[in-house]
Amino acid sequence: MFTGRPWHPLGFFIAAVSAGAVVVALNDVDYRYDAGVFYEPVDGGYKVVAPPSGAVVPSLPQDAVSLQVGEDTYYYYGGQFFVQADNGYQAVKAPPGAIVYNLPDGATTVNADGVTYLQYNSDYYQPIQDSNGQAAYEVVEIEN
């Protein structure tokens, strides 16, 4: 799924981001965005974080996939959903009903009412088989 620059899971720490990283300034923090991953400056380096609320990036990684959920088009890459915005693509919460075929490293197993889900970031995914019998994950809402 992830080609080009290395992709890193949430919490991963690096000393420096690539020269091609884009600055996304929100709430007095200069995040870096590179190849579908958001980095927050911390301790002289950068930590991979969930996209900050309201973040808009100029482009998506080449491996991002588009998918329809109802009448809306979303773009998915590395556990994150985006919608097209006036000046790029805005990171949004995973839409219930979306079906994806891979989750990034770092997803954890959660059991609720006897059903096993996978959680990545703050989103929940139920393992399913699509109409062709292929393993997939459907975004679901779970009340905590």
C-alpha cells in the first residue's frame, strides 16, 4: 500500500522530516505533512500524530484511494480520510459505512458486546468480507 517515502505509524519519532514536507500551521503549532503523514515538533525532532482537526493539505499521496460513502467522495490513505476542499484536501473523521481494505500498523483490537473491532486513531473498524469474499474493514460508530 505504501510506496515512495517511508510511512510511519502514530507515535513514531524521527529526528528530521524530508525537505519536501509541507508546513501546516494550526493552533500555534507548525505541523509537518509528508506523504500522508502528519508530524508534530517535539523534543528536537518530530512525532507522528493524528491529523489535527481542520488540517488542509495541498495534495494526497499517489496511493490514496477514492471511495463513495452515500453521495460523498472521500480519499483514504494510511488510516486517514480526506475530502476535497477549496485549497487542497481536508482531514476528516472516518465516515461510518466506509469500507477499506487495509489498516496501518498500530491498529488495536477492541471487544464490545461480544464483537471484535479494530481501532485506529479514534475510529473503529469491523472486519468484514466484501461481496467478492475479500477481507475488508467497515467504519462503524461505537458508543463508549
